[in-house]
Amino acid sequence: MSVRYIESKKTFLLQTKSSTYQMKISDYGYLLHLYYGERLEDEDLSYLIQLQDRGFSPNPYEAGNDRTFSLDFLPQEFSSDGSSDYRLSSIEIKNGDGSYAFVGKVAKHQIYSGKYHLAGLPSLWTTEKDTADTLEIWLTDAVTQLTVVLCYCVLEEKDIITRSVRVINQSEDTIYLNRIMSMTMDFMDSDYDFIHFDGRHTMEREWSRNPLACGIQTVGSFRGASSHQHNPFAVLCESAANEDYGRCYGFSFVYSGNFMCKVEKDQYDQTRIVMGIHPKHFSWQMKPGESFTAPEVVLAYSGQGLTHLTHLYHNVYRENLCKSPYAKKERPILINSWEAAYFDFDEEKLLKIAGDAVDMGVELFVLDDGWFGNRNNDNAALGDWDVNTAKLPRGLKGLSDEIHAMGLKFGIWIEPEMVSEDSELYRKHPDWCLQMPRRQPSRGRYQLVLDLSREDVRDYIVTSINGVLGSARIEYVKWDMNRFITDAWSAIAEKEKQGEIYHRYILGLYDIMNRIILTHPEVLFCGCSGGGGRFDPGMLYYQPQIWCSDNTDAVCRLKIQYGTTFVYPVSAMESHVSVCPNHQTGRTVPIKTRGVTAMDGILGYELDSTKMIQEEKQICREQIQSYKKDYALIAEGDYFRLTNPYTFMEYVAWEHVSRDQKEALISLVIMEKEANDAQRCVKAKGLNPGMYYQVEEMEGHFSGQVLMSAGLPVPNGLLQYEAIQYHIRAI
Ligand code: DGJ
């Protein structure tokens, strides 16, 4: 078993293929963290706990005259609150007597094979191929009887440990859970860099790396979605770590709503990191006997740098996360109508775009926003999911039939979580949106957010969207969300439960996705929130791909995709070739480069194909052929970031390598260009040093060792924003 309890030492030992996690029940019953890192055999690491009398670090009463035991510096698995630990707390409870304390001591534990289940929440699942074992440890407060169950699942072969927490109110009082972190991890040192992914609308997941400084650093979202601004993924790595070297710890939160990740470097140069639902505006009422389940954090450890950490996540997210059968299928090449037509289209125009796209090798036509109600701009009609017959006189069915007759699949855009004030739905049910009493709600893109905490609202959405899906042959759906939540107040919740609305919204979202997406396994769903405003593992549980960003500029995309790849597989990133000058930046980039960049994801097009010249169409045709030929390599191969666009300005390069190392594809885009500049060579990674390869774009044969050590010359003649690809195949 990959999980064991060693009674004589009172230690818990979790073993993955290459990592070890160890904990210990201390004197007095507290659960201490001993170690997470490179795999060790059965050694007892209890010696790492060094007790000492430290001034102003309080001692639990039961320690008596022993002044060396203090929760203020001991490494823990789940910190108590309101007693002697002043560092970041894992929990905040308002007890029935008004006190805020929770002091959890180990009451019992159980170990079983298989994975724990999180009701109503997405989480990793296991297949027969996986060895998975679960450890649950009950921490109970002796006074209130409140219990926190720490859940750990070890996916041994995948080198992954998942964590979650269940709170059970075993007390006799109604209590309020005001903060619950799904994961707390203490390190006895602090020589780490904190890597996180920040941004804004149209510039998501920008890489950020800083050494830990004394005090607390926070990333998170209280926008009601995981957000463009911060992603629920973070890395702590030793300061010398790079792509190929060093200890790196990944923390990925399987949740789509408000989240918080905080790292504290404390007075003794130790580190605590916590991750969970953002406590802002969170207060969960728990009556006696009720329990609360916190979402999952997926942990990975790499002793060989960031690339290996990435591979661990890509592997497990490709195989153990998404429920859609499409997760493992080749995705069709699509053309999307948004940047081609925005709201200004009719059936004839769409059919022309589709007709020209077929000719390029496109396989799926996606009708974006604007096909329903009186949706002629973004002011109106969200919530009214009836086709706009002025634009589409023969309905979705008529259009879909025509599209299919051309040999294409057909897809649509929806935004089910929203309502426009100018809509039949809002006129009929103004109380169905989130808004506070006596206040006008904030608008975002003119729209309001439906109250997904309500069952009647969810039922309406499920019925109307399932109705749309049944009205025509629809093989793809883009599920958008174009504003974040404000005014989180539900017309039907009691006032003591209003602090639950943000989380209940997400539970409601998962409920409707279960009832819409998982009941249509034949449909490929793509997530979207103004591009990448909700790009997280929670959404990837339902939707195998997500529209990476509303920014289609290939040069900006290089950074956006660079950041995204640290944790999310290429098969999750939908990426399109659009027109130039680019609609977001005005930049002009060769069409080849736009294609090479979009091929670093699920390739699609988003332009008016009727306005393309023959030469451009031919380039796209070739792009599609080449992408389809290399699809398995790109979507399932190992991913290597060959450059960092934030620190190396000359070019951006990345590589896909097949699992058997017989094929590789290096893509490179020239960034800052100087005249008569230096000769560069791009060095491959991940090849078999002893294997011989042919490089399609070059003469001769090369060993893997040569390609990785000496590299391939970057042609000097390439101009700024030009791209090149090297197709490498074993001979
Ligand atoms: C935001 C999306 O990211 C765009 O691609 C497009 O679908 C618009 N919404 C439509 O309103």
C-alpha cells in the first residue's frame, strides 16, 4: 500500500513513485508535518522535530511546564485557530458560544484503497490502471467536538497526492465556518521562490516568480470565478530551480470560484502555504450533524525542475480529470464566427464563411454569440434561449443542416449563467438574479448574474439549454461567462446563509454542468469566460478544452500559453488563428506564425474566410494538414518550454516530444530582432540521446545527444515575428 501508519513511531507515510510525504502524531495528539520531497524508503523522520523554548511562542496548557512545545513554530498538517499558532490558519470557526477557537487533535484515522469521494465537487478520479490509496485523519476539538477530516489520496504511479478536508459539526450548537483551507503545508525552511500566474482580461496567466520575503504573499480571487487576474495554481521551488533542475512543489486547486493561496515566511525562516476557498464573504452555517466538504488540491513534487512538474500535471490532468469522452479524442479543427462577424450576421453570411472554411480543411463551424432572442448587441437577450429568426429564418436546425451538408460539424455559443435586463426572462423573474435588497446591482457587460444557488433557476437553465441542444444537430458548445459576480445575495436564502452564496453558486454551476454537459457525451464542450477567466481544473473536469484568451494576437498568446502550460495540458488550450491587424492589439504577424502559435493548443480559426486571399488559404490548409498529422504528438506528447519569454527576448521556443521519444516538434517565433544579429542554436530536450533523428527542415541525420547539446541553428534570415518549425523523427 502506498499509505501506511507506523504505530511504533506514530507516523503516517505516503509514498508515490518518486516522492515521500510523512506526518507524525506528536505528544499531546497534534498532527505534525515531517517531510514532503524526494522519495525516501521507510526511514523515520521524527528527528526533524526539534523542540525549543522560544520566547513569546505560547505553549498548549497540556504541555504543563514544558516550554519547548509550541504550535507557533512546529510544522503542522492543519493549523488550529484561536490558540497558540499565530501563523496562517487553516480554519476559522465561530462556535456556538461565540468563541473562535478550533484545536484539532488526532482522534482516529482510516486507510483504504481507492480514492475518497467529494460529493458535488469535481476532483481527480482513478481508473483500474491507477493504484490509489486514501488516508483519512480525524482531528477533533475536545471542547466543541467539531471534527475536521483530512483526506489524502496517493496516486502512486502518477506521482500525485490529492488533499481535501471535510468538516463535521459534531457539537450541539449551530456553528459558522468562516474559513476552511483545503490544504496547509509547512516547510521548515524558506529558501523558495513563489511562482504564480497573474493577469487581466486578454492577458491571462502571466508568469511571475519572486523569492519569498518575510510576511505573507497572497494570490486569489473573490470575483466569483477563478478569474483572469490569478490562477488557482502556484509553485514553490528552491531558488536555484529552473526547467531542468531543482526541487519544485505544485499546488493546483480543483475549483472554479473564489480561491486563495497564501504563503507565509515566518519569524523562524519557515514557510507555510495554504490553499482553499477565499474566506472573503464566506460564512457557512453548520447545524449539529451537518458537514462541509472543501474542494481538492492536487499536489505534485518534482526533484528535477519545473518541466518535470509540468509533465506530472499534464499527465494526470489528461488522464484522471476530464469526464468528457472527448478528453481522449482528437478534436475537430473549427472556425468560429466571433471575430469574423460579431453580432452582424445572417444565415447567408455564415454559410459563406463556412463554405470557404471547408475548402481549407476546417471540420467544425461554430456560431458564436448573437443567434438568440433580440441579441443584436451585448445589451440584450441573455436568458432567452430561442433562436433569432430574423437572422436565422430556418432556425438552428436549418443552419445546422446546411452546415452538415457541406461536410462540417456544427457548434454554438451559450452563456447560461447570465441574464440581460432586456430579456423576457428578467421581465418575468427579476428575483432570479443576484442582487442585494435596497441596492441596484452592478452591471458587467450590461448583464446580471443568475442565482445558481436556486434550484428553480438551475432547472430553468437545464431545461432551456437541453432544449436548444435537442433542437438541431449540435456537436460543439462554447460555454461562456462574461462578467464576474457582485451583489452575492440570494432572494430566497435566509440572512444567516447569505455568506454561502459564492460557494453555492459554484456548486450550482457544477450541478448544471453535470446535468447538461455530462448528459451529452456526444457534444464537445469548450469552456470560456471572456477567454481565460475561468481556466481551472474544476472546469476541465467537465470541458476538455477552454478558450485560452480573448486575445488572439499571436505574440501576446506566446506569453499567455507559456504561463498556461505550467500546469494545464496543451489539449486543454483552445487557440485560434485570427485576422491581422489583430483586433485586440493592431499588430500584424505573418499567418504562418499565427498558425504555429495556435498549433500549441487545440487549433482553430476565427476570421472571415471569405476575405482571405488564396495564398493565405493555402497556408492555412497546410497548417491544418500538418497539425492533424502531428495531433497525437502535440496533444499527448511531453511538453518542453525551451525559452522563457519574460527573461529571454530574442525568440520564443517550445517543443512537443512523443512518449516513445521517436518524434518531436520544435516551434520557434522570432521576437526582438536586430540587424546582422548573432547566430543562435535552439537546443532540443527530451530526446533519446542514443537515437538518430532526421530533421525535416535540414539535411542529414543527428543523434538525440547532438540535437540536445549542440542544437539546431535558427536561420539568421528570419524577421521579427517569423516562425519556424523543426519536425524531428527517429530513423
Ligand atoms: C467572450 C468570448 O471570449 C468571445 O470569444 C466571444 O465568445 C464573446 N464573449 C461573445 O460574446
